[in-house]
Amino acid sequence: MAKREKILVVDDEQDLCEILRFNLECEGFAVETAESAEQALKMLPDGYDLILLDVMMEGMSGFRMAEKVRKEQKLQVPIVFLTAKDTENDLLTGFSLGGDDYIPKPFSIKEVTARVKAVLKRSAAAPADTNRTIELGELTIDPETKSATLGNEHILLTKKEFEILMTLARTPNKVFSREDILERVWKKESYVLERTVDVHITRLRKKLGTFGERLTNRSGYGYCIEF
């Protein structure tokens, strides 16, 4: 059974949130809602495939939330802005903050659904930058040389430990379930138990020293690197 893509709808109009939830769920998506940017930011570690984000909300604006998602949480989850503002400056602001699309209100549900599907399709088709060096504070991971360093100290990792670390480090703060990690690291190897992930994570934490404290377990969800 194919995994349902997960969408977070962020809008301070409760009725609109429910309308979008109902219609997107009818299209086969798993949908959660938040009525403020502040609430949505706390939900992001659960992991989403796309965010539908209203720009003009009470408290933190959608633009400010997008900035935090990209610059502070370093997440590349696709963002589609929903807004009553449709001036050229607003469009440029949205895209400069890492927005993937921009839907002016009022809109039809069919338009939203079509845009969401198009963005998700583009996101899935985009080639992953698998050779990009990853830097998280003092931790540096080089996918080409298959090496990891903390400061100037090289960390001796097994192949599986390195692949787990790289998987988590590519998207800091995103929670990966044990099943996700098994699929990415062990792929089609037979007879690998979820407990195997826990054992490798424990060893990885020890090798990372104090940085290993950032490798956290979200009970009932999985693992992530908090940064």
C-alpha cells in the first residue's frame, strides 16, 4: 500500500482549514491543520511532504514562518502560500523566502488541489543533491569521500552508521521512523529488525560524543538530529 503524502494546512480561519482538510483527504492525502504559525512550527518535527501556508495571520505571519522553516530549521519541505495579497512585491517576497507556489484568495478547491499535486510531483522529480557536503555546526559530512569529522577530528564510522548519519543530517529536525531508516539504509536486505536501527543509533551517539546528544528519539515517532 502506497504511503499517503502528508500535508500541513496553516491558516487562522478554522472553517477554511476544515474545508481544505476535507477536500485534500478526499484526494488521498493525509492532512493536519494548525491555526497559527506558532502552533505549526511545533508540529514540523512530525514531518510533512508539503505545507499550505496562509500569509496574513494573527501573530507570526506566513512569510516569517517560512523564513524560520528555511533558515532556522533548515527544512526543504515544499511551501505553497495562500494569501489575499497578490501584488508583484508579495510574489517576489514569497519566492525569495523559498516558497514553491503562491495561490491568491479567493481560490477554488480544484485549483488548490491541482497546484498541490503539481508541487509534490516537481518535488519528487527533483534530483537529490547527494554529493553536497553537509555542515551542521562542528559536524562535517562528505558524501563523496564517505567521511565525517567533528571539528578537526575524523570519526571512524561503519558503512551503516555513516548512511544513518547522512540520512538524518540532510534534513535536520525531520523525524525519520525506524521503518524509514531501514528502507533508506538497509534497502531490500532481508531479516533486518527495527531493533537493529536502535543499536546502530546507540553506537553512533557514542562516536559523536557531545554532538551525539543532538541525535534524539521522539518516542513513538523515530529519530532526528536537532539543530
